Amino acid sequence: QVQLVESGGGLVQPGGSLRLSCATSGFTFSSYAMYWYRQAPGKTRELVAYITKSGGSTNYADSVQGRFTISRDNAKNTVYLQMNSLKPADAAVYYCRRGGSVEFRGQGTQVTVSS
């Protein structure tokens, strides 16, 4: 079955960096665009970044543009989110999601940004 498992979250000080990973299985990874979303308590889910099937094109929310980088390794069936210059406002549960008409997503990984 389709599985997406995020990892790499944790506690980081403002200005710090984290690299999130989303390991997938159960589908042909290279056939799907992939997304990273985040959701903070009391807030709606926010699309953070998107990457095409080949990895040739990416897109970012204005709030993370220039600080976050989405990438993928189709040989490892994994999508990544490199997060630099983290701010307290970036604190949230981060989810990866598979593209396509049927939504599959992982359980999320918590990112806390605090001094």
C-alpha cells in the first residue's frame, strides 16, 4: 500500500537549519509530483513547496522562498525539504503529500523553532 513517512523534525533555534525527509513506498515515485505542507496549531494547512516528477521544476510559498529548498531522489523514492534560517513562524507539523487526484500523505514531523 502507499506509504509516506516523514522524518527529520525537531527543536532548532531561530536561524538554524533542518532537513526533512519523506520516504515513500507502494507507488511509482517518479510518476508523481510531490508536496510539502505544514500546519500550525489553530491555523489552516499551508502549501510550503512543490516539486515536479522529474525534479526539474519547484515552487515555494512566499513565506519560505529563498530559505527552503525542496528536492527529490527518484532512485531512493524520497523527497526532501532543506530548511534554513528558520523562524519561530516556521514551527508546525510538516507533511509530505503525493500528487494526483487521490491524496496520500504521511503522519507528519514536528518542527519547533525556539530559543
